[in-house]
Amino acid sequence: MSLSTHALDTATGAPAAGLGYRLTDAAGTELAAGTTDHDGRAPELAAVEIGAGVYRLAFDTGGYHRENGVQGFYPEAVVCFEITDPGAHHHVPLILSPWGYSTYRGS
């Protein structure tokens, strides 16, 4: 099973570089944490071994906006998802603006 993310900032039309994230399992155990790279990606997530279950990918949107001198509304964006096919690739993108966010099951 592999996991990836890609964060895009629609207010700037660019990747959300430097966005903090934390991956946890259903029990709250931290599996990975870091910040997105220059392209808004977290390549280290590919090394995380996860099986079937519920996971949370939390993004520090408040810190990201403060670092960029922007007032935002959501201090955190949490994407809760369930892995039912551990052998498949799971892409969990984040589309971000100061006043909202969206996500979907990517490929």
C-alpha cells in the first residue's frame, strides 16, 4: 500500500509548500509528520507502511497561513479516510484557500 498527498493553494495558484502535516491511525498513533516540499507534496509518506483501517491526515493550515501573512478561517484541515484495499495506492490531495478546503480520492 502506498500513500501520497499534494496540497494546492488556490489563493496563490501554486503548490502549498511548507504546509505541516501529521498522519495518525484510528488510535491516534502518529505514523508520519513533516512539511510539504516545494511542489506541495510529502514524498516521505510513500515509506509509511499502513494496512486496512481508518487514518487521519491533519494539515496545519493555520500555521501555513500565518507564515504567508494570510488570515485564514480554518486552523486545521483534517482528512479522515478508510483504507479497505491495502494493496492499492491511495492519493489524498488537499485543495486549500484561506476560507475553505476540499479533498477527494485521487489516483
